[in-house]
Amino acid sequence: MTTLLAKLILILTGAWHLIGETVVSVDWQFAPLGVGMLWVGLVVAFVLPIVCYRRTAEGLPVRLRFVLGLIRGLAMLCLALMASGATAGILLSCSELPRLLLVLDDSPSMHLLQSEASRLEVASTTLKNSRLMKKLEAHFSVKTVRTSETTSVSGSDAPQDLAKALVRAASVAGDQPVRRILLVSDGVVTGDAPLARCESELPAPCSAIGIDVNDNLRDLILNELSTPPFVYQQDRSLVSVRLRSVGIGGEVSLRLVHVQASGEKELATVTVTLKSGEESSAVMEFKAPDAGLQHLYVQAQEQEGELTTRNNRQDFNLDVRPEKIRVLFIEGEPSWEYRYLKRAMESDPIVEFSGLVRLPGDEWFFQGKQKRADGKPVLAEPGKGIPITSSELEYFDVLILGDLERKLFEDFGRFQLIEDFVSVRGAGLATIGGMKVYGAGNYQGTALARMLPFNIQSSKKAQLVNRFQVRVTTQGLLHPAMQLEYDPARNRELWSQMPWVEGGNAVSSTKPGASLLMVHPDLSTSAGQRPIAAAGHYGRGRVFASALDGTWHWALARKESTNYHQRFWGLVARWLSNDPRNRGAIGELKLDSPIVEVARPGGFSITLRDDKGNPRMDGKVNYTIEFPGADSIYAEVRSDPAVPGRYGFEFTPRKSGTVRVKAVVDPDSDNRREVETAFHVSPSRIEFMNVKPDVEALRSLCEAAGGEFVPLSKLDELEIPDAPRMNRAEMRTVRLWQAPSLLAFLLLCLCYEWYVRKHRGLA
């Protein structure tokens, strides 16, 4: 009786799907006095129909009177149940099919074409019409989940970490435990860890259906783009590109394009010869465009039959600086080296040259810009020779020292001044040969000797007197200061053809960690071939040392139309100079990486320094970042403990477009300063860097997770073992006094009785 009543209640409350389950118990609860009211209602429901219909015979047959009496009794019973405040707690024992979680990978790579439809469409259609799906639905409760449903970042711009997406899908499968997992995917993994690594986080064995590998796949992938962190405006600049070809050979063109508000401007083009299955590289040389953070991109020409063009283009942000490199050349006497080096520097569009040369009679002659931007003189007292104050010296980025005797630096503490200029401020120092420098000038033991990449010591052989052609080392050919041409073969050829030089200082060896750039072609020492030029770092700065004072021969005796003497010294100045964005107490806002993509961590920063050039640790920078779609965040930043003086903010963009950043430096002080910039965020390309389905990743996952792998073409061969049915207890609490179905039944009974009586003329 209890079971029958419980199932009747389930029917009345609309829980039809539970009718076949086993009723374990029924627990009744009533309102105060509710039991008494229920008994009274039962008596009334039994007595009232008898009283009303026992003698009422006007036109009503016995059967109809019985039906109407039963309807009235049921109505009274419903009314009594509702009035008693009855609540029934029905405990059910439910038997269910085991849960199988079908995970459909709908990442961007699954939307690539497979035949005439996308990989996802082909897989979904094939699976839907397969015998496997019918078998699964007969033995499992199948729940389908798309990987995009489990992540907050989705869309064509955003990549997907397949391993994390699979784990998230399994964790949100619902209230029923998962007994089997079936993944449908192309296996493209964008995360750092292998796909099989996630098996420990899966709640059940995992099988996989993989997209079949197309042997006729054709695609061109712009694999890698290398750009400098910054360039100077209208300077000779370089972008290097690496291409990977799948099924495509022959020549393809690359375009470098500058994106402006007024339109796009092509800066350079180059043709690359491809071989299928191999990588090819290209170098694109161009003149840097307008100053500021510029949006550029490199795009490979679209090829016929390509799988996708999403991987043919790479956008990047190029920081083009309007500053010039401030070079001060101090020479002990008018010389050919000074004359030609001065001419080379003054012809360089990004160099601001100043020269200080000693004339006969111990007079000093200054050449160059006389006033700074703030109206102060570049050198207050040039007649005294080498500057003796840090404020004067620190105006420059690069200091070149010529043939100067040791005593000049010992006066007024100039050795220490130059050492601080390089090691603390991070400026550049270049030294050239002569009769009074290095070992010939007894520089050993001085601060200058400590800074140089040469080992300075006295020796009987202080000078080289014969003509010779310098030989560039392998390390030198790779050094930024030695790139006469960006093509390696052409660069090597040019150095082998440079005119001879005459004489120089005899240097025995270089210090550990220094880069040996040039050596004598014939002479050697106990440490190896005799050094001619070397470079290295000292503190925060860089140092270049040359044993030569006759590089002017490279300009005077050149055979090429290009003045490679000028280019060489320009390269040296560029390598020695510090990042112009860090000039002054408050640097410029700079990106950590030129390439900023959706879902790829990035960042930007400002460098703060005190009056002495040391990093500031006590500052504060407030950032306001406006992302595409009107989203914005605010951040208050202190100095980075790992990089003192750096005030940076890291972020992960969620949409492509323009990001605007406003930085307020020292907002609570009188030195408050605002800096603004904008940069481009490009759509993520990571899903398309490997366009072939990765069946091995899926196979490894299945082996680790106790499942089976089959390609989509052999879908019906997949065997997923059955799992036992699940028994679970379910408690259904039914408040009869407010059950809509019970009220509807009451009204139905009363209306039917009234209708019959009205029809019979008894109402």
C-alpha cells in the first residue's frame, strides 16, 4: 500500500521517470493538528458522497451516482491532504546506466578543413551516424561536452590547452560519476606538458578518436620571427624570419608591412625558396618608420591549396626611438683616425657627434653641438680637456678614448669618473690604439685596465709596425658590432677584403668572458693569435677595445661604393650605447616582448633611477590598462625585487586589438609624471603552428589512461568495456499542501462533478 501511494504521489507531482524505481520508505510529516484534520477529512470524504448520492435518483443511474460520489470523495480527500500540511519524504533506490563522457574538441585547429568540411564537423557527423554511437547509447548514459564550454576564454583568437580542457570537462560532467571518457580530437597540444601527463587527473579510463592524417596536406607556416627590442628612426633595421613548409615547394614572397591609421605601407619584400618538409630562413632589411611604438607584420604569400592562412602572418610591435646616440671622442692630437672617425660619425643619421682634440700647446678644441636641450652647455669648460664632472660626462652614451697618456686620467679622479660612467650608468666605452695607451702607456693596474677586455701589461714588444689585414674570428663574425652586411656569407667576404692597416698596439691576450673579434693574421702569443679587437661587459655597461689607430685606411682605400669604415664605427656605437628608453631618472614605457598575442603572457615596464644612475627602490607606478572591448584594469606597482628599478606589470590578453596603457609615476609627489603608449595584440597562432593531427599524442594519452585509440576512419573498431549499472539513493520531498498537480486534480474533480450535475439539471 505504501509503495502504491508513493508512486501515486510521484505521478501527481510529475516525476514520471521515477515510477519504475524501487520505493524504500515513505516518511510523512504534517502541520500542527494536521493529522486530526486529515482524519476528519477522510471521514467527510467517505460520508459526504454517501449522504449526497444515496437517495438522489432524479435521472441518475446507480453507476453515475457511484462515479460522482467517488469524484467528490477524492476531491474531499485532496482538500484534506492540503489542509493537513502533509509532506511526504519518499526514499528511492534508483538504478542507472553508467555515465560516459563524450568530449568534443572544438579548439581553433579542429575548425581547419578536412576535405570540404571542418575537422569537427566531419568527426561529429561520422560519430553520429556510426554503429559505435548506437552501442554507446545502449550501454551508457552519454553526456556530450565541448571543450570550449569549460573555459572562460574562447573564440577564434584564443588557443586551447587540450590537456587542461580535458581535465576541466571531466570535472564538470555533472552529479553522476564518470565511468568512461571518450575524446574526439586532432591531438593538437598547445600546453607545455605532454597530453599523456594529464591522465592522473582524469576520473576514469580515457579512449580517443583521432582525426586521420592527410598525407596530401599543404601548408606554409611562418614559424619564427626575430625582431630587435627597439630600433632608431630611419636606421638600417633587420627582421629575420623562419618558414616551414608542408607539401609546398618553390619560391614564395614575404612582405613587411607597416600598419598606420591612414593605411598600410610596404617596407620590404624578399623571395624565399622553399623545400617541402624543411625550414627556410630570410632576412628583411628596412628603414625604421615613424617614431613611437609601431604596428608591423610579416606575411608570407598565400599558396594554392593551403590548409589555412592563419599561420602565414605574424604581427609585432616595433619600438622606434627618435633619440640619437651621443658620442664623445677624445683624442690626444689631431690624427687621421680622428679625422675619418669624426667624418664617419657625423655622416651617421642617428649619431650626435662631439669631438675633443688636443692641439699643439696643450690646448683643447671642442667640436659638436654646443648647447643641450635644456640650454646648458654640453661641456662647460672644454679647454680643460677630459670632463671632470659626472653631470657633463653622463650627457653622452658612448665615450671613445684615443691616444691619451695615463697622467691625464689620474688628474681630478678621471679614472673613477669613467669607471662609474660605464659600470653604474651603463654607458659604453671604446678605446683605440696609440703610442701612449695600453701597455705602451703603462696603463696596467689602473681602473681603465680593469675595465678593458684586453689584459694590459708591460712588455718589450709594445707596438706592431708592419702592414697587415685583420682577420675576423668566428666569434667576431657573429658579434653585432661586426655585421657589415646581414648576410653571413657576404659579411665574411667583406671582412676578408677590407684594406690593410698599418701598425697597432701589441696585446698579448684577452680576459675570460671577453669576445675576441679580430686577430693578427700571422702573429701569435703564448695565449694564441695576437688580439687586435675585443669586446665585453663591465658592470651595467659595455666596452670595446681596439689595438688599431689606423682604421681610417678602410675609408681611404675602400673599393666598395658603401663606406664600410663608417658602417663599422656606427655598429660599434650602436652596440656600446645603452637602451635609450632608460635615459634619465624616469625611463620610457617599454614592452617585454615585441610580439603580443592572445592568451600569451606578456608585460611592460618602466625603469626608475636616482640622480647617480642607481635603480630606485622607493618609487610607485600606477597603471591603467584599457583592453579591447572597453575592459580596463588598474594596478599599483612597486619595484621588482628580482630586477631593481623595474616597475613592471604582467598580463595575459584575452582579445586581439589595441591595448592602451597609461602610467603615472610617483603619483603622490611633486615629481609626478604621466606616460602613455598603445600596442597591438594579435590573434593567437599557436593552434596553427603544427597543422597535422597529432595521433601519437592521443595514442600516448590512451596508453597512460587505460583506454584505446582509433582513427576516425576505423571508428566502429573501437571497443569500450561496459561498466556496471549504478545504484543510488534519491530522496524526493513532496509538499502535498502546495503541490500544483494536486490542486489541479482537485479543481478537475469539482469541475467535472459540477458539469455532470448541470447537464442533468441538478446544479
